[in-house]
Amino acid sequence: MAIGKLAEQSGCSVQIVRHYEQAGLLPQPPRTGGNQRRYGEAHLQRLQFIRHARDLGFSLDDIRELVTLADKPEQSCAAVDRVAQKHLEEIERRLKQLQGMRAELQRMVRACGRGRIADCRIIETLADFSHQHCQFHDHGGAKAGARRRKL
């Protein structure tokens, strides 16, 4: 099938198909005598695999490793488990960070007096780079020594 048909069937754009080819995630298709790429069912299945992995948040490097491992079906899946476990740990770390951000924002909104900006607790809290006014300090990756700007 032509690249447009592959893109349509997979739900990807033509540009994404080309991107995955250039990234080495999708094998180069054979070409016709007129130098047109022709994709087969294996390309469609690989593209669907890649899309599903991307939907789950896997990085392109992780997907590259998973694709390589998937091409060796007789091997142990321990390496696949390690990739998935590493990704799960990263998601759990990000969830914890997001929960801290949510709690801090909820607190800031509740503290707002709905008065003038000059007295706004939200602005005051955001302007405090030391996080002195924050109740929840694990909320977004502001690390000690990180470069900070003045308002």
C-alpha cells in the first residue's frame, strides 16, 4: 500500500510515518520500479505497536528497544519487563509530583481573598522562589540551585 493508505489505516499522519522511518522504528519499505514506497501488513502492525506504546507514554528510545526485542520472540521477556518497569516508575514519580502540584494549587485558590491583585495570595505565593509560603514543597521540580528569574 502507499504511504497515504498506511497513514489512514493506522491513524497517523504521513509525516509521522516518515518520522518513524527516519528514527529507525519502522523498517524501510521496498520500492516499486517507479521508486514509490510500498508498505505491507507488517508495516501497519509495527506502526500500530509504536502508536500504542506512544499512547502509553513510552519514549522513542524505549520503543526502539521494545521493537528490537519484539523481533526476537524466542528470547526471555526479562528485558521487556525492565523497560516497562522503568517506565511505570517514571509515571508513578510524575503522578506524585502532579498530586503535589494539585494540592498546592488547590490551597492557593482557597487562600485567595478575591480582592485586589496587590493583596493576592496566589501572586504572592508564586513570586516566592524560596517556597516559604508553600504548604506542599514537592510540587513541580523547582530544585535547589535551579536558575530562577525575578518577576
